[in-house]
Amino acid sequence: MTLSDYERDMEGCSRCASCKWVPFNQMRSWRFAKNCPSITRYDFHAYSGGGRMLMGLSMVKGRSELTDEVADIIYRCQLCGACDTACKVYRDDIDLSEVLLELRTTCVEQGKLIPEHMMVIDSLKREGNVLGEPKAERGAWAHGLPVKNINNEKADVIFHTGCRYSYDRELWPTLRGTVKLLLSAGLDVGIAFSEESCCGGRAYEMGFRGEAQNYAEDMLSRVKASGAKLIVTPCADGYAHFRYIYPRMGKALPVEVMHVSEVILHLVKEGKLSLKNEVPMLVTWHDPCHLGRMSEPYLPEWNGDKIMRTLDRKRAGHNGVYDVPRELLKFIPGVDLVEMERIREWSWCCGAGGGVYEAYPELCTFSALERIEEARSTGAEAMATSCPWCHVAFREALAETGDSFPVYDILDLVQQSVGLSPETSEEIQGGERK
Amino acid sequence: MATVAESPVKKRLSDIVGSQAVSDKPDVLQSYAGGPGSAPRGKPIATVRPRNRNEVQAIVRLANELGINLVPASSGPPRFRGGTVPCEAGVIVDLSAMDRIVRVDRLNMVAIIEPGVTFARFKAEAEKQQLRVFMPLLPRSTKSALASYLDREPITIPKYHWDMSDPMLTAEIVFGEGDLFRTGSAAGPGSLEDQWKMGLAQKNPEGPAQTSFNRVVQGAQGTLGIVTWASVKLGMLPEIKRCYFAQDDSLERLVDFSYRVHRIKLADDFLILDRMALASALAESPDEIRALAEKQAPYTLIYCVCGYWHFPEKRVAYQEKGISGIAQHYGVRLTNEVPGAGSKRMSEIIDNPSSEPYWKLRLKGGVREVFFLTTMDKTPGFIKQMETLAEERGFPVGDIGLYIQPVQQGRNCHMEFQIYYNPDDEPETARANKLFKEASRAMAGSGAFFSRPYGPWADIAYSRCPDTVWMLKEIKEMLDPNRVLNRGKLCFGEEI
Amino acid sequence: MKQTGPSLISPPIGDEAYKDLEEAVGPEFVTREPAVLDGYAWQPLWNEGPEMWVHRPIAVVLPASTEEVQAVVKICNKHGLKFKAICTGWGALAGPRCENVVQIELRRMDRILEIDEKNMFVVVEPHAIGGQVMAETMRKGLHTHIVSSGAASSPLASATSCVGCAPDGTYMNWSSRNLLGVEWVLPDGEVIRLGTLGSGDGWFCGDGPGPSLRGVLRGRLGAFGGNGVFTKCALKLYNWPGPPEPVPEGFLYDTELELPPHCKAYIMFFPDRKSLADATQAITVEGIGYNAFKPGMGSLLTMIVPHLLHKESWKKAKYLKKAIQAFNYQFLEVLATDSAEELEFQEAVMRDEVSKHGGFMMDMEHTGMAEMIFWTFVLSSNYPIFFKAAGMFITAYGQDESHHSMVMASPDGEKIKQKWIDRGGILDDNADSGIHFMMEESTVSHYEEPIEFDHRNPDQTRTIKPIEMEFTHMQAEHCMESGITSPVMRKMFGPTEGFYTKWQKGIGNIIDPRGCADDYLYNAEPVEGEPLPDDPAILEMTEKLADIATKMAWTEDGPLE
């Protein structure tokens, strides 16, 4: 596909502005009515989903060129998909998110690259992760855990850790605790240690499709070789990319993919995990874009006029993972859930996606702080989520402003309820040494 | 000095309307003088009574040719506010002979009336078709309905006062150089007859296109154009109408009650009078008025509940129940009667023009009105202000009446103080005038909005909005470049 | 002048003017990047004929305050540039319509400044959208009129500048009638405040002292940005008897939320058009309905079964079409009342009129659609659905007068539509999609004819201009003023409406002495000698329009009697 292939989508824009707002049925206040961090921060129409499409249309029609400024606008977007969901309330014939992805690819093809993204790509090429960390240390987090190494052992379940969890030591207690829970519930779990690579989704979002393709192939071959029946990941990004971007690239994984929260809920329901301890807390839930609307599975391309596309072939964000974490929270004694205004398909992005975390930290912080304010407005004591990138975006935004507001990974709350104490850094380091 | 009779003006006017329709008799001219508020700087030099729009156009064109000041008048005497008193010597264009009720359209609940149609006639005609005329409170019997609507006088039924321009819809206007214009959907295409054939009824007040000159001529006191007919909204004539009262020492309580009733559109007629104004409406002689006033609570809220053409009982029942619940909530006591009037009598009184003598003159023969727009919650503050001023100036507070009329569906209100005085008593007249002036100025400073700025209010009102004055003067220049229409009124005098 | 195609792109803005703009609002709030500017030039809705672009602005600025708007307008005056404000930007009316336009995007002025619960008004800035205003006012038991472009539109823009009616009009009036105090930046950069606001008395009244400048500010249509920038205004609010924070599930057809107490949705069917007109007039004058309107069956089809209308089998489904047509005389009533007794009264009146006219009515709860109908209308979340079936639509006719004149005009509209459906020029929605609703409990009734087409299909876009012209002709035949106007149409039909253009132009000269506002849709003169399009359908209609306009032109003595 090229940008020109989306000409009808782009021309389809009626400029109704729905893409800038939460779906109108769900608009509950003046304060939290907007859905798009980018247009909210920068205000020119071009920073909205529709506005970006019109820049694309302008270029395809030969009315304007892809300049540095235009590329910059294209990149100042988390690709969170909120615009797409809002647009699709009314339209069957526009795939806004796909146009946004295509714009990124066009930028890359035309050499409109930004250094921060290049660093990520270099890191991927060099070390197989987006964080510039040594490939050799990718499995360090798991030292001492009785997990299989799928490079030389068969395992039913591949635990795909993802870049952020693998290298962010602050997240390791969460991660290790989660793996312990899976093991304690009897799952046959294996990881790839230093052989695990980035899923490649971030490269895809940044417009580097070739790179993404390479990583998808790598993942595909590893999975095939492993003989595993299930991939479980705690990384919402990876989850979304396995479900949507891989099949879109023709690299669908041949096994079921589950987010770890789905697995945990399953185990709780089967009685294999007992959430017995009170975790007294009024908590609000942040739906990560990649666990929610962006994880909606890929549907085959519609050939022909999308006006005639049937609803079962339209990705509108409804089939993301929304109920699982909420159900899981209900299982935790003492946890009370209070919802924010922007949730589920119309959730507000944490700010980290689409290469924004790497290239535009100010936009990322803006988005994260907006979400924290929304969380606070509910009266909740804490916010829970289930994406390491969201977690980091909130953590760093709070640190930057000197503010504090507790943000939990849902896996932390589960572990507390199970009675699993988080490991200290000394304990983890001890594990590493082993 | 040449008399009018000898001047070319009378002859030229007579050429247009016939000599019998032109007069310069002093007694005739005197009848256009207003009350004490008029303070005329100029005098009428003649009156001319056109019978149709063509004659109005010809008069206006003549005025342009000869530089005559034209002062349109539609209602009969007595006049109070000086709207028809020339600021400069001028010719009164008395429109009372244009008195056709052009059309009463039952289906569309709309009528077209000329300026000379009084409320009494209009009402009688509309009621033949089961339609109700929206009226101000107790207009004088000679009051032109169209003039009242043009002046944005408040009607007694806030529920149907959707906009300040109500109930006026479209209009035919002769602008200052004699150009004819029609506003809203009456503008065309097509004549009225053509439009009627297509089922149109001159109902849309907005337009044509991107202007609404009906709004511009409303409140203009004839300074921007002469309206030769207007279409106006009518209501359904109620099959059941029940009038109720709430008397209270506390205006605040009635105000709260009013807000809620209007929020859910429960009542039809709805107004508040103080004891003096109520007694003046009910009784005729000064003694009776004073005696009756003594028996009243300080404030009386009067409202009517109506049922129309479908299930009138059901409508009345749910509205009565709703209002009763609100009254209970706010601690307001509802009654079927007040001293001097039961439901039926009150209903009859407010459904008709004032009987003679005009209700505001009954107590003492003279009245100075201070009226303006404000919001209901601010009304108690203005009352305190008036009482303080009256006491300080030695004017009996008991000789001041009060009328509060919610407008725009209760979003704001016309607040009217009636300063009663004996015009034959010079010191009292002077005191009343002094209070009138000081109260007007003081209340403007407290947020009273003199939206219909007669006489001295023009200075008060326009000194507070220089930008509005600028634009109004420009509009005047466009519509009446030779300043033939009611020269010197509003902000169009030299001093503003 | 109006241009077409690539020539719609003006030469770039000069550096000096651009620098001035940057100083006025801050460099990060000005752009002249072509692709960004094109986001304001793509305006396929209500554009003229086949054109989907309007003039590309030479710069876009984002002022944050009235003072900044004034500064921008003054800079335009200084440099001989035009300006045009845009709010939510729904349609070509909001876009630049001539060369050298600085587009003033009001997105940063988006506050709700005050909700006066007692006196029932809200004070808003331009970019507080309908959905936001509704959400905040409903918390206080109040609701606001939302124009039928829906919750994304700006109530301020609608009230000050652009037509403004909707099915909620029977209870909540139409936009121009809901305007109270206004703050208005004139095209010379000066500010005027109307009514009580101008006198420092608050927002509660927009008229006076003396003559009301609301009549200068706008008429039936509004000046579409041609007379300055409106920066704040107060709008009337109305009672909302439902819950303060309704939270339905779903977005549109999947909407689920119980109806509030004393609320209902009904649909009534009548045997013929006259019965529909008579009965619905009688019902509405009794003050019934919170949202009420006559949907076209065709419009419903475009929403519910959009794919069907594109299929060959639909074109041939003669009897199905007839069967659907039989249900066209319908009227939808969304009732929201304050008591069981009031609801009962409203239902009784409806039942009575339906029965008198040989119709029948259905409680929508029996169809399972009550919740969806109720909430999507009350929350105005349904309107963009008109884009669904074909991608684009226009609405022709667009008039407001007596109910019968509107309802009884629709067969003529259907004839025009059917002709163009038969030619394959527009979506086949059975041609019976005329929409009617009433304002102010029937003071005026509205007629609008939605025409759906794919603006990406040249065979369809080229039909739009002639269709609009045919409807304009029909309007004249029905003695209705022409709708949204171009300079050519204004010039042609001004004389049929009392030469209103003379007075409107006079106002323009007062407020815009240097001709700085983009007044293409307000006062601009047509360009002399501009060649007519070579489309025979347009040429034919141009002649017919000129002919009827000449016949209906006023003389000095008024219209021909």
C-alpha cells in the first residue's frame, strides 16, 4: 500500500471534526471531552486525525510537499487510534489509523527522518531493542527464575517480555512476580532470554516497515521453532502488534496470543490463582491504547469501495481488551473501581505511543499529566494500568513535575492480593548473580 | 412667523393625503404632547393622517425634500413617555387611520395588523377565530397593538415570550428616504397574496438573508423607519383559564417560585404587583385604592393556568399540580382570591385593556414610570434602592407602585416602579420628577438596563454604551440620511 | 474572486505581515505551511458544485483571547489582507472564499465562562462545542439547543453566524433566537458588545437600548464569518428533566440507557401528507415534544441499510420502494416531561390527533429503538450519520415558514430529486427524504431535503450545482427566499426580496470600511464577465433562475401585487 492507495479514505473526510472528540454519547464534561493529545496540545487542524489526512491528501493531489514541518506534525502523534474510533462511529469508508501509519511510511521513504527515531532504529538493528540496551542483557531480569529457555527447551507458553519490561529495572519486580504466578499456577513457561527481540511494532509505527518486517520474521521463526501453543506477553504494545500489525504484514503468528492479564484472569477463574488478600484501594483504570482499541485483531483488507464494507470487516476498536482488567480488579478483595470519563474505546492516551516518547517528550508529558488529572478527578487513590509504556510515561511525567500519584500495574495488585511480596532490588540482583 | 396653514408644508401634505387629513389646530397638536416626561424641545407644527403605505412613502419623500422632521404616532392619548413629542419642530405622522386588521390566520396563529389597530379591536377580531392576542398588562384603550410590539413592551405571558422581539414577526417598513422594505419571510419573493397562496404566513421574523431589520426598527421609536404593518404571533384562546394568587411579605420567595415555574413552562400569564399597583388595577377611586391596598400583602403574584384545544382539563390539572408542588417547596401559599378580586375577575381584568381611567392614573391622576430590564434575582435590591431614595427625598413610599413582569420565558424581567403624583400639585409633581430622575440614574448605576430609553433615559442608557451608540448612529445615517425621522430621539440628538 | 481548481491557491503571505501575526499571537500559533493550510481548504460539505476545495488561506492563526483576535484583524487591515474565522469548521461556509485570507482558527477560545442556572443562560466562547455545553448544562438540569450538525458544532457559531435549526427547536428554539449578550470583533478590529453586555449589565439580554443590533448582526442565515469575529456570547438554556449525567452505553445505534422517568419516544404514521401536516401542527402548538421531527423514510434507509441503496436490485425493487414510500408520512416525537401527568397529557394529545387523522402511533419501546432514538437525539450524537451512506450530502431548500407551506412543498422537492436519481447523479434514497421540524412550538417549521452523494465520484459531484439551482428555482416558485447565497445568487434574487442587498451592503460598509472580512458569502459582488460553466444543465438553470428572478423582482412600489 502507498499513501495514494488511501486517497479515497483521505478524500472521504467531511471535516466533521468528530475525530477530535470522544464519541458524543460519551461526552460527560467540558474538561475531558477531547480525545486526541496532539490536537489538544498544538491546536492546528493538521494535528488531528482528520487534519493529518488532509495533509496527506494535499500531498497526493500535488498541492503541497512533504516538508520537515509537515513530517514533524506527522510524527507528533501517538497513533493511539482515538480519532479512528471516533470517526468510525459514523463512517465505514475511512481507515484513519491506517492513513496515519501510511504517512509515517511515506516520511521514511522520502527521507524525512528524525534523529530520535533513527536512534531507536539503530538500537534495534544493533541490539534488538528500542532502548539502546545491550542485547546480551535482555534476559537478565529472569535470572534465578525457574523458567525454560525456549532456545534449547520446549515450552507450552512463550512469555514474550517486550523491550520495556526487559530493561526497566523498576518494572522487574512486577515482571518477576508475574512469571512466578504463572509458574505457580502450573503453566509451562519459557522465555528466549537474550535471543528475544523487539516485536518490531515500534519500528512499524515509526514508518520503518522493512525493519518491522524483519522482526516479525524473527519472531515467527522463533515461535515456529519453539513448538509453543501460546504466546503470553505483559507488553501491551507487543500484544497489539502481534494481533494486528503482524497479520497486516502477512506474518501472522501461528499460535494464540494472550495478554498476561487475560491469562491471569483465566487462572483466577479456574481457581489456580487465589486472590485472597485485601488490597484496600479506590482505583481507576487506564485503558492502554495498545491493549484496548489498537489490539483489535487484524481483518483482511476490503477489496473495493469501502462504502460497501460490512461491519464485520470494519475495525472500530470495539474488540480490544477492556473487560478483562476490570473483571480482574473485581476479583481483588478491597479494590473498588471508579471509572474516568475517557475509557475503553475512547480512552485518552498516556502519551508514549507512536514514537512520541522517544522524540517528543514534552508532548508525552503533556498527555500523561492530562490523564493523571483525569484520574485524580475521579477521587481515586491510584491509577492502575497494564502497559509498561503507559507506566513509564506516567512515572516520568510525575517525576518531571515533582508531583506524585500512585500508578500501579494491575499485575502488582494481583500479586499483592495473592500474597506475593515484591522482590527488592537486592533480591533481584542476587538472582542475577546466580 | 408664517403659520403652517400658510406654509407650503400643509399644502404639500394635503396634496398627498387630502386636506381633511392634515391639521394644525392647536388642540389637535396638544393631544400629541406627552406627560411630564416629554419635556419637549420642539413642537408639532402639523399632523398628517395617511391611510396607506403609499401615502406614508410620499410623506417621507416630501420630508426629505423639505427637510421636515416626522414624528410617527399610532396610539391615541393619553401619552406618558414622550415618544411622540418632537425634539425639534415637526409633523406628527398619525398612523391611526391605518387601522386594518389585514388578516387573522387561525391555522398558523398569526395576524397582520396596521398601526392604528388597538388592542381592543385586535382582541375581538382574533377571538372570533379562537385565537388569543398577546397583550401587555392593562394597556390603555387607545393603545396601538403594533406600537406596543414595536416598542418591545412586555406581554403578560412569559411562556410565549421566547425572544425580546415577540410577539412581533415580520413587518413592512418605510425607511428614511421613502424606500419600502419587508422583513423576515415577508420580504419575498412574491406579494403577500402570492405568499398566502403558497401557504406562507409571514411567520419567520428572521431575515431576509443576513439581516433582521424588524429587530432594528423595534425599540427605535420611529427614528429608523415607519412600520406600516406587522405580522404578529397569536396564541390559542384558552378553553379553560384559571387565575391564582400568591401573596407574600417576601419577594425573594416569590422570585424563587417564579424561577422554577418558568423553568418548566407551567403558567401562562405570570406577573407580580405590589399592593399599590394591585389595588390600582382592581379599584377605581383613590379612596378605594388606598383602602384596598391596605388589605393586600406587600407582594402579589398573579398567574393563570390555561387549557387549550386538546384536553384542557388534563393540561390544567398537571400544571396546577406542578405549580402546587413548587409552591409547597418554596413555602409559597396559593389562593383563589385576594382582597378585591377572585380568580374570574382577575382573569377578566388582565385579559383586557385598562378600563377608564387608565389604571396607573387612578390614584393621583399622574404617574412617572421607572422601568427597565433586569433579572428576577436582582429585583429585591432595586426595591430597597427605590425605598431608600424615596425616603431620602421625602416622597411617600406608599405612593409608589411596583410591577414585575418576567419576560423571555423567565430569563429576565421588566421591572416597573410607578411613582404616583397629583399633576395639579406642583411641589408633589416636582418631587415625583426629582425622584424619577434620581432613581433612574441610580438604578442604571446598579445594573438596571433601560432597554426602551424614553426621554431622559436616553442619556442615561446611551452614555453607558458608546460602541452601541456609534453603530446606531451609523445605521441611522444609512436608513435616514437626511434625518427626517423623529429627529433627536434616542442617541440621535446632538448631545450624545 | 471565486476561483476554481489549483488557482484557489493564493500567493504566499508576505514576511512582514507574517511577522506581525507572530508577534500578535506568538510564533507557535501561526502557520503558513501549505499542507497545514490545506487542512482548512478542504471543505467538501456545502461547497459549490463539483469543487471540494475552497481557497487556501495564506496563513492560519490561533488567537487565545478577544484582544488577540482584535490584533489579528487589525494586522489584516494594515496589510490589506482578508480574514475569516473558523470554529469547528463544518462545511465550506467556514472556509476562505477568496484570495489572501488569513484564517482565524478559534480553537483556543473554548471556555464555558458561566452557567447562570436561575436565569437560564450559558456564556460561551467560540470553540466550546455543543457536546461540552450540553454535558455541563445537563448537570444543572438545563439543556441547550444544538443545531442539526450535531454535538461537534459550536453553539456560538450557530447562534451568531450560521442558520441554526434542529429537531429540538420545538422546545429549545433556533439558534438566532437564543442569542443574548454578544461580544463581536468588527472587521476593523474594534469590539462591540450588544445589549446588556455593552452597558456593563451582564449577559441577560441582547437587544437595546433602543434598536436591537442583533438584527444587524445576523438574519435568518448569519453572515458566515463575513462580518467579523464573535468571541463570546450568552445563549438561552432550557429545562432538562432527565438525569444530570446520562451515561449511555454505545455510540449510536448501539446506544443503551434506560429512558428517564416521564420520557418517551413515539413514532406516528399518517395516511397522507395533509394529515401529517394538520396533525403535527395541532400537536406542536400544544407545546408537545422535546425533540420532534418528520424524518424522511429515505433518510432512515441511508442510515439503517446504507449498502442496500447502492445495489442494482434496489433500483429495480419497485414494490419495496412503494411500500417504503407508504410509511413516509411519519413523525417522531421524543418526549421529556416533568411529571407523569404531563406525559399523559402529551400522549393523549398525540393519540387524539393521530386518531382524528386516521393514523397510528407506536411507542418506540415496542420496537426496541426507544433508547437509541431518545438519547441520540437528546445528545445530538446522531447527525454526522448523514455521511455514512455515500460519503457526503448537501441539504437543499432549507427553509423556515408555516408548517403547511413547508410540508406541502416537499413533493416538488421529491420530483427534483427523483429526476437526478434516475440520471444516476445522486444516491437513490427513494427521493422521499424531506425532513421537517418546528421551532418555538410551531412559530416556524423547517423543510430540508438531504441529497446524498459520493463527493469522490465526478459523475455525482457535477450534478450538485444543477440540483441546488433547481431547488432555488423551486424556492422562488414557492415564494421562499433563496438559501445560502453566492454573489451571483444574491445579485439575482436580491431584487425579489426588497433589494435587501442594498441594506445588507450598507451594514457591511459601516462595519468593514476597508473591506477586510472575507464577505463572499455576505456582501461580495459577483465578478463581472466571469465565464459561466459549460455544463448544459447549469446553463439551462441559470437562464431559468434569471427568468423567475426578473419576474418576481420588486419595483419601487414593492412586489408586484
